[in-house]
Amino acid sequence: MTMSSGSRTTDMQNRRGTAHRSLVSTANGLSLEEINSTVHVPSAREGFWKSLAAFSGPGALVAVGYMDPGNWITSIGGGAQYGYLLMSVILLSSLIAMMLQYMSAKLGIVTGLDLAQATRLHTGRKLGIALWISTELAIMATDIAEVIGGAIALNLLFGIPLVAGVMLTVFDVLLLLLLMQIGFRKIEAIVATLITVILGVFLYEVVLAGPNMGAVMAGFVPNAHILGNGQLTMALGIVGATVMPHNLYLHSSIVQSRDYDRENQQQVDNAVRFATWDSNIQLTIAFLVNCLLLVLGAAMFFGHGEGLNTFTSLYHALGDSSLAGPVASGALSTLFAVALLASGQNSTITGTLTGQIVMEGFIRMRIPLWLRRVVTRVLSIIPVIACTLIFGGTESALDNLLIYSQVFLCVALPISMIPLVWITSSRKVMGKHANRLWLVILAWLVVIVLTALNVQLVVQDIAQLVSAL
């Protein structure tokens, strides 16, 4: 049973009051109640564009996860090693992402539950705890990419040692606290602005690189060479960096920030429609960014990209005319580092929100966002610092850790996909918004294919590990 808009607002205010009394409390109410139903939306009579503007925002926060630092090393590295071969992987990953995020947004709007809450409701406590643990590990893998990207960006821009930079990333909780004070709508605007900066930087650099557009377009056609050992590992890394498990939980929650009448079927239909528009527009931008990353690697470094498997080597290569050609300059290198720092900070916001969502949804425990951020970041920096110290501060070790964190995300993806597809395909749960038959078939096919590829990847990695011993 759904609540009216006024009842939800009153319930949210009452719960906020009780939540401030202790650091740990029980969560049995609205998803991310701090922002739930806080953004006004116009009536349908005010026109398409006003409605689209009001519903736009959640898609930007979701798109951030599709262009975080984890994407950079896999996409640019994929271009440097294999040219335009993996363009089709980015295209297919983005189409899968659009399908899954549509289901995620629809689930949140129609049921009033986020994916974690809905999964716990339909699976029970024990399985809910197991799913929570696996999802937390996936969030930590995402956070590792943010830590590495942020620390390296600080090193490139300001000369801060990597270990010190890793430690400094803990203090981005202060940024989160500041942003939570200014309102969720402004957070969406800031994130969208940073996305625009990232898109602008790489569009400018790719234009200067002058890629072969015929080869770029040919790269969108799938090729059997992708199934080679090295290519498949890189391809799955791109999938893991592009289709992010935590975004499925995030989207199903933050679409509920819009204040519409949950009992009015027309308003619910309207919310689903515009949330889909918002999601697809923002994910198209993320698709363009990822294409630009791979094209940049292919156009500038393919054929002489040996050793360009770290952020620092890419940074220096952009300023080296012997590698990047006559367009090389210090300005390109600096822009690269600025975009890297912006990407990491963007992901900080969404990672923290998602952590709160899965904790409240799966185990019904609620803690303040700042505490959640500190705990997650401290746990995430432990393997990064260990890797940095063990390998003497070499960035290549960090980048290997980053790539394998993205592969882990790909392995963890089916754990989030299966309940999403199952629940949104249920007419009993979703009513007329249940997935149509063609979408059900397509979604399960994607789950099966990705799971099979993941199994093949694990087998390959184990074989490589055994042969190295």
C-alpha cells in the first residue's frame, strides 16, 4: 500500500527527528528519507520540458558511476592495447546499462521501495544479509577506484605522495557534509556540472588527437577477436567499470526524491516516463565519455602504447610529442588530471548514498551519512595503502589493483541483476508496469551471458595464477 504525498512527508519528518537521537537506529521506513519526496515537480499541464527539467538529476548521479576512475584505465588502456576493437563492448555495455537503470527507476517509482528493500522483502533475513555483504564488497571495489584516482590526481597536480594522497581522500567526508546541507537539487546540479567538465576535457583532447573516424565506426561492430585472453579480460573490465551494481540500488532510491502523489496512477506513469528520459539522456553522455576515453587511447597511443597502463604514464604521455604527436602539451596533461580529480569526487557522493541504501534495505540498520562515509573509506584505503607500501609506491601496482576491482564488479553484477529482473518482471509486484515479455527474455539473456563470461574470466585468472606459482 502506498502513501499519499502529504503522509509521506509527515512520516519522513517524524523519522528524521528520531534518527538524530543515536548514531545507530533501525530503518523500517522510506528509502533515503533525508531526500525522499523533497523535490517539487510540476503538473503534467505545464508541459514536457518543464517536467523533464524537474525530473532530471537522478540520472546524472547514476551516470557518474559509468565514468568514474575505474573506467579510465580500462577504456584508455583498452584503446592503447587493442585500438578500436573494444568500441562494441562499450556500446553493448551502455545499452545493457540503460535497460537495467530503466528497470531500477521503475521499481522505485512503482513500489516505493529501493532494490535493497524489495530484495529483502522477497528473500528474507538470512539471504538478505548474504546479499548485503556481497553488495558492500562491490561498493568497496568502487571506492578503491575512487581512492586510487583521487590520490593519483593529487600527486599529478600538487606533487603529494601517493600514501599521503590516499590518506587525504578520507577527508572528502567534509565535502559530503557540506553538500548535504545545501539540498539534494543543488547536489544534482553540481554533479551535472562536473560531468560537463569531464565531457568537455575529453572531447577537446580527442578532437586534437584526430582519430580515424572510419575505424572508430567499424569498432562498434562486434569482432571475434574480443574473446582472446587479454582482450576478454580488458573487455570484462570495461563491462565491470561501465555496468555498475551499486547504481541499480542508487537509482531505485533517488528517483523517489521527487514529490508526486504515489496514489495517483497518472502521476506515477508520468514519473516513470520522465525518469526514463532522464536516465537515458545521462547514460548517453556517459557512453560518449567512455567512447572518448577509448578513442583517445587508440588515436594517440595504439602501436606505441607499451607501458601506458597507469594514470601517471598517460599524464606524461599527453605532454610528450614523441608519443602523443604534435598536439602534446602540458595543458592537455593538466586537464587530464583535473578531470580525474573531478571524476573521483563525483563518485564519492554516489558511493556514500548507495552504502546507506543497501545497509538500510538489507539489514535495516541506519547510521549517519558522515559515519557511513568514514567507515567505507577507511576500509577501502586499507588494501590501497597495503599495495602502495608493499610495491614501494609504484603506481603500476595500484592500477593493477584498480583493474581487478573492476573485474570483481563484473563478477558481482549478476547478484544485483537477478533480483532486479525477477522483481520487475512480476505483474503481482509491478502491475501494469511489469516488464513486457520481450524485455524479460532479453534481460535474462543478458544475465546468462554475463554470468557465463564471468565464469570464463575466473577460470582464466585462476589458470594464470597457478602458472605463475
